[in-house]
Amino acid sequence: MDESLLKQYLADDPPSVVPLKIRQHFENLTDNQQLYAHHISKASFAGSRITMRQVSPESEHIYDFIMLLHRHCEGDWKLLQSEAGISEPALQQFLHYSAQFLGNLGNYKSFGDAKFIPRVGEEDLAALSMVSPEANRLFLKIKDSLYANKTVPPMHFGYPDAGHISAYYPDSPDITKEEITFISEFLSEEKKLLPENTRLRKTSEGDFEVLIASEIELPSAQNRDIPETEWTLTGKLEGKKLSLVYGDHTKEMGKIADEIEQALKYAANETEKKMYEEYVKSFRTGSLLAFKESQRQWIKNKKPTVETDIGFIETYRDPHGIRGEWESFVAFVNQERTRAFGKLVEAAPQYIPKLPWSKDFEKDQFLSPDFTSLEVLTFAGSGIPAGINIPNYDDIRQTEGFKNVSLGNVLSAKDPNEKAPSFVRDEDVEVFKRCRDDAFEVQVGLHELLGHGCGKLLQEVSSGQYNFDIKKPPISPVTKSPITSWYKPGQTWGSVFGSLASSYEECRAESVAMALACDFEIMNIFGFGDGKEDIDGPAGDILYAAYLQMARAGICALEFWDPKSRKWGQIHMQARFAILQTFLGAGSHFCELVYTKPDLSDLSIKLDRHNILNHGRPAVEDLLQKLHIYKATADLEAGQKFYDKLTHVNEWFAERVRPEVLRKKQPRKVYVQANTILEDGKVRLREYDATPEGMIRSYAERNNI
């Protein structure tokens, strides 16, 4: 790999390490609430090795190498430097890599799914490893996989038959996309087996094993979601065996279930108890039907002081888009900020009809969710989002509801050394920096509640039974004709749209946010302005910052587009590039990328604030209408064609803009999280310095990983 290409994979130097502040909120809890939070936090982190296994084969060994060196020197890194005989810069490069690794729980970026490699040389790492035989043994295991691969494809997640890596298909370098698709459809549509807690392995004989996460290695038939465990396949895989193999991550699933049972003692109500009983059943037996029941109870558990969710949740990183990454959080409600979100929930039914489709394409009744602003104690997984809208099961979301959370201390976490924002004109920097956090909170709120929360999937629910009038089908606002497609029995949004679904849905939700942020009554709910249209007032500042921020994100998105494979590596950034393209095509010079220098080093966004309402919003609504109608009607062909065209990266963006994006890119934040310690029946909070050393120590003191 040539040097210029290699540079984009180097670890951040230094990484942006920020604290996730929580003490004030933790100390406001009762003793029982602290005990409850402590045990769920322990359960959350107990799944960390699962996440690492889902990232890459080497991630667990890299983690063990970092932890072993910390234990060897007891956190005195200067002592280790002296013992190993390496330079101060080499030590710092190792610490920087370690902090980024722990912030992503693996050696691939959680945001972008690209490998990052140490800047510290192999000789210096070898010297560090010589301080103990065990460290040297681990180094010999990882040294070939720590650094750059010979070719670009394995530096990115994707289907193995395209040369990429995916640990959701372990020990299966020759498994094909076609085989994955065939088995996925067989299990989901014929056997009704949910996939989120599974991995898929192709054996040396050419047979297939579905690895199911569970503590018990062979649950009884009555505790399994389906009684069968083996089939002989027909069709394209004629004669091949497919087996269900329980007990994947058995040690971790047992520890998680044990900690949850401890937390049960301190549950605040019967709903929480039922929720955690279903979690325990799911994690011990591998039953995702039990997990779905836990999510039903979770939805019913309204306005808890301590909010949690735990399991195999988001499917972004599986190239097939169906297998979930281990993720768990423990957080405390910020009552003041939650009141604003509560007002938005109450007002939601009056704003949904303003979206660009008729009631035929909307739920019969808006299922008012819990919407809370949370302060995070623990977020175990490969990365921490700004907001969450779950559960992801369409049948629950459509008929029973969902929850929204905004993660306040994640949104407010700041790096004191953060550079000036790239691609923002000098005259816009002041309003951008002053308003971007508030603008992002508005965006996240609308994205999670009304973006992911709106819309109806038109379905044949069962044979001959429809959730719309089949004799007089709804008129599509896109084609102006009656719809001709819908979801068939057994089909879901994810199963029809496949790997396209995640980015497509994020674009739809972001577009809802961009459209409704233009409503000044909504801005008033968040505390900005008086509810009257005033593009030059305080609410107008927030709206302008929101549109600027989205346009800038669309440019920065090019970091996550791979010119070799010509594919996107991050679903949210692909979505934001689509919205940037929509802004640029809105007409009347609404949004332009301007520059005077041939190398584009002064490239910036020129966005007409006074045309947001009459050019920006209509353009976004046109985008949103198409995204929504294609999704609602299961029209994959039209949706794929539309979205692929919108997110196509042309020569100018690829060869002129992207190099400047890479030159100006800033490190993504990694968060140092506190630990809870149980001493004499009381829970103590231990916080850490926002440094690479503090990040490493925080993990070293989590003795259940």
C-alpha cells in the first residue's frame, strides 16, 4: 500500500479523549438506584469481549496486550518506557493507539468501519512486549494483523467474497454474499428465526453453522425459539447442512445474566422486574422471542429515573444488515431537558400531518413514546451515539411503540483542543460555534422522535388481510397513481431493503428533522424564539446553524467513502451526503461550495439563510417524500435506484474535494467513562482523567471484562 493511501488509516495523533461527566447525577440517586445502576453497568461491560469479537479476530488479543502492559507497570507508563528502552514519542504513539482502540472496542473505527493502525513502529511494540513472556506471546499473535493489510479491501468491513472483513462470518473467508442471503431468507422467512444474536460460519466441508449467543450450549426444545436445530438445504445450496449451534459467547452471556439477576433485587417496579426476567431468559437460552418481550416491557416502563437497555441492538456493522452488535447503556434522566422533549411528544400529532404524504402512509395513531434526555453512566459498545430510537422491531414499533433518548452528556462533551470548524466561512464561524450544540439537539430530537417514529408500512399482514384498502389502494404522491407494491406476509422493512435499509432510514429521519426544524413553533418548544417566523432572530440562528451543520457533515462524509471500492463505509455519513446533494440542487444559489484556490484549500459552504424556508425546505421535503413512499410500499427497485444516484460520488468530489476533507479531518471523540465500585454495601463512583492513560486505567479496573 503506498504511503499517501496509508496515511488515512493511521491512528489519531493525538486522539480526542473527553470525559463523560456524571457525578452530580449519580449522587442524586437513592442507594437502591445506585445499586441497580451498578449491576447493570457491570452487566453492560461484561459484554465488551462480544463487541471485540464482532469487530475482528485480533481485537480481543490487542485488548489483552494493552491490559497486560498496564498491569505489568501498574499504570506507571514512564517506568514501562524505561524498562522497554523506547523513546517518549514511541510511548505516546502506543498510548494514543490504545485510547482509540478502547474507545472503539476494536481496531476498526466504529464510525466508518475502517481499520486504524498504530503509528508506533513494530520494533518499539516488540520491545514493549519483551517485558514479560505473556506480553511477547500476545504480540506475536497480533503483530501481523495490527498494521496495514497488503490490499485495501480488508481494511474495511464488508462481505468476505469481496475481499473485505466481517467478524459476523468467522473463519469463513470463502462464504459468499449469495450464500449469506440464501440462508438468511431461509431462516427468517421459512423458519421465522430472528438473526440479531447470531453469527454465521461456513465449515471446511462447505456446510453452515449459525452461532447463537447463549450461556447454555444446548437449551431444551421448549426454551428455543424453534425446535429444530439442523436442516439439509435445497435449491442453490442443495445437500448442504445448516445447523444451529448454541453457546456462542457462553462465558460472557452467563456473566451478563448473573449481574442482571443481581439488579433485579433493586428494580423499581414490576415492569422492570418482568423486563429483566426476559433479558435473563434470552441471554441464558439464546431466545430472541424472550428478548422481544423484554423490549415490550421496556417500552411500558415509562419515565424511570435509571434508564437502561441491553442486548444485540443495532445492525449497522453487519454487511448484510441483520445481525446486531452488543450494546448496553445505563443512564439517568435529566428532568429539566426531558420537559422540553415531553412537550415535543405532546405536540407530535399536530406536526406529523405537515410531512409530505397523506394519512394513508402514516400510522393510524401516533403511539406517544417516552422521550427523555439522559446523562450516561455507562455505554458499552463500539461507540456512543447522540440519540437512540429503539426497539428496532417493526412489528413492535408499528403497533406498540418505541422509546427515544437523547444523550445529554455525550452532546455536551467537549475537547478543549478542538480546532476551528472546517468548510465554514469566516463570517459564519461565530453563529456556527455559538449555536451548533443547540441546533444538534433540535436535530437529534426531531430525528429520533418524528423521523424514526413516523410512517406506516403498507402490508399484507396475513394471507388476504391488508392494513390498507386493497380494493382502493392509496395514491402515491410520487407517481400520482395507485400503489402497486407492499410488504408480503413474513416480510419486514429490513428483509426487503437488506443492506440498503440502515443508511436509507437514517437519511429519511435526518430529512424529517431538516424539514420540521423550519417550523418556528417547534423551535419554541425547544426554548428558541417565540414561535413566530423570524429567520434573523435567535430561532433563525439555530435553524441556520442546523442547515450549515448538515451541509458541512455532507462534505466531511467523503472521509468515509472508499475510492477503491467506491462504497460508503458509514451509513449516517452516506445519508448526510445525500442531503448535501439535495441542498446543492435546491436552486437559486441556495447552497454552493465556493473556493478561490486551485487546490480547494479554502473550500467553504455558502448557504443562503434567507432561502432556507422557500428553497431548502421544499427540496428536503421532495427528497423525504420519495424516501418515505418507496419505504412504505416496499419498492426496493425505485428506492435503490433513487438513493444510489443521490449518494453517487462524482469525479470532482472524489478527486478534488475528498483529499481536502482528509487533510482537514479531525479526530473523532472517544469517551472516558466512570466505573462503579461496591464497597461495604455502598456504591462508589470512580472517575478518570480525560487522557489516554485515564482511558486505559478505566478499562483495567473493569474486572469483569
